[in-house]
Amino acid sequence: MRMIPQSILVTGATGQVGTELIASLRKIHGPEQVLATDIHPPDSGMNGGPFELLNVLDETGMRRLFERYRPTQVFHLAALLSAVGEKQPQKAWQLNMEGLLHVLRLSVEFKVEKVFWPSSIAVFGPLSPKKNTPQNCIMNPHSVYGISKLAGERWCEYYARHHGLDVRSLRYPGLIGWQADPGGGTTDYAVHIFHEALKTNSYRCFLAENTRLPMMSMPDAIRATIELMEAPRERIRIRSSYNIAGISFTPGELAAAIRARLPGFRINYLENDPRQEIADSWPESIDDTEARQDWNWKPAYDMDRLTDAMLKNIRRNRTFVHDL
């Protein structure tokens, strides 16, 4: 089957998701077909493909890129995450909302074929069911990040319905990868803990021992994103954002998995960290029936495979092991 040439624009490309998504997209489509953009230059060459500085709040600058590159697909990743967003709520709202609206408007104007935008489990809140949280339920997020993601879902659905834009989205759980630093989210402990385990054989966790949250390996998240975008348009029934599930575990369970591989590993738990309140408002597990039915989603990583992969790859890539 001959692949149709694509011109792909990625915003927020130097972040935790963008770093790995860029590599996968360039492997599929070729380095020159994938334009990486971010407000800061990358630490490395982004796998040899093109890079442009871009502030997604600058609609004029974004328009120039659309005019120059004429993207057929846009992956809009630029955002402030949950923990950082609580420290700068107005900035988080502005970046998360205005950046998305710029992308949606320009995608309609320039007839972009497909748009991807990530939502989050942060759209759920204390009134949402905690276990096997369904696709459709009460959503009353308590963080500005969750509020912005819930509003973003409604905008994506609006542009799909009223402008015919093929916009697709996933509600990412906590993402765990080894190729880039996390970006300031409430689930970041599940990345930090592996680095600290290898450096000091100990970790101070900002969430309580029994805080169960939905998580996912970064390879699964990247694969899910690409599979969603490659699915036939008629299979995509949900235009707000799909629930997607990987693994659910607590800090205590993750620590036990690490200890089984690093004997003597120690963990202690901080009290009164503001991220705990955010975590307590989120689901413990996610029902992703619609994603499985509509485009055949299935995760590949369980707890053991995730733990082995993180320790192996952080050891191998020692440049990623530094003070976090």
C-alpha cells in the first residue's frame, strides 16, 4: 500500500510526549515531512528534521508557518500541565485555550486533513466515578489544567460538528517514559522514582502510598496516538476525546516492583503536598471500551514490562539521569 505524502506540524515538540512522537512520526513519514516547533530550541537536533521556533499564542507567527508548510496533519501538544498550572492558573488557561483555538481556526482555514490534541484524565473530578470511569459521566475538574482540558474537548467537538474538522483526541493518563523529562504533572513521581532509584536507591514521594492513579507507558501512548490518527475517519465516533487505559497502580505498588529489582530500595512519603489534592480528585482506573471497539486499542505494557523497560533504558541512557 502506497503511503500518501504528508506534511505534519507538531507544536510543543520538545516536551515529554513531543520528543518521542516526533521520532516515531519521522520514522513513518520521513524526517523532512515532520516539522517540530516549540517556544524553546531543542537540546538535540530532533532526529535531523526541520525545527522552527513557535509561540502558539502568536497567531500571526503560526499563520506564517501554516502558509509556508501547508500541513496536512497537526499534532498540537503545547500546554502547561497540572502541577505547574496551579502555580500559574491564568497563564495555564491562556496557553491551553488560546493555543488550541489558534490551531482549530487555522486548521479550518488551511483545510488541514487531521488534527490531534491531547486531553487528560484531569477532566474528571470528585463527582466522577473513581473506578472504571466511563467515557461519559459527570466531570467537575478541580484544577485549572482539568478545566482547560474539559473546555478544549468541547471546542474540538464544536469544530468537528460545525466546521467538519477531523479532530481527534485521547484522554492521556499519567505517562511514563525515559527519553525526556516530565513536564510538571501530578503523575510525574512515576518517572522521577526510577531516576532516583538508580542514583540513590531511595525516593521521597509527593503522593501518598495508596494513591491509585491511571498510568501508561510512553511507548503505548505514542502508539495509541498514531493508531488513532491512522484509523479511518468513519471509525472515529467520539470527537471530544477518547478514554484510554494502560495500568493503574499506587506509589507503594510501584516501589515494590522497583525493590524486587533493586534490593534495598527505600521510599518515604511527604505530607501536605498540593499535588495530593489534585490526585485525590482523579479516577483510580479508566474504562476505555469505546477506544477498544472503535479503533481496536489495546495496551502492550503491564507493570513488570514497564518497570523493566524504565530501569533498562535509564541505565543505558545515562545522560537522562540527573537532578529532577
